[in-house]
Amino acid sequence: MARDGEYICFIEVKYRSSDSHGSPAEAVSDLKIEKLQELARFYISSKNLNNTDIRFDVVSVMRDRISLIKNAFGI
């Protein structure tokens, strides 16, 4: 988790040494997204941050190339 201005950002980091199995970002499955969303709801509720803007980002690492995908999916 991180902050970016008014946003609380939940960040998934994926690494691949090659693209033979797709890009790192493609490895964020629907099940993983559901789990991240559930954890984010729990965190927001437990910290009483219900009126805070949140965002889900993905950091994609391929060898020495790093990409940030802001707002990769919603809640």
C-alpha cells in the first residue's frame, strides 16, 4: 500500500524473466484481483477510511524494465 496524493494505492508487483508466459501484468488473475479487492475493503473499513479514494496499481517488472500501470482495475 502507498499514497499518491489523495489516493490510497494498493499495488501488486509481478516479475517475469522472459515473456514466454506473457507479460507480468497479464499474470494478475481474476482471482488475485478479487482477493486484493477484498483485502482493500477490509483495510479501508478497519482504518475507518470509508471516504478515501483508493486505486489499484500493478508494477510490471520484466528483466530490467519496470512499468507502472495506474488504476489497473477497480473495486
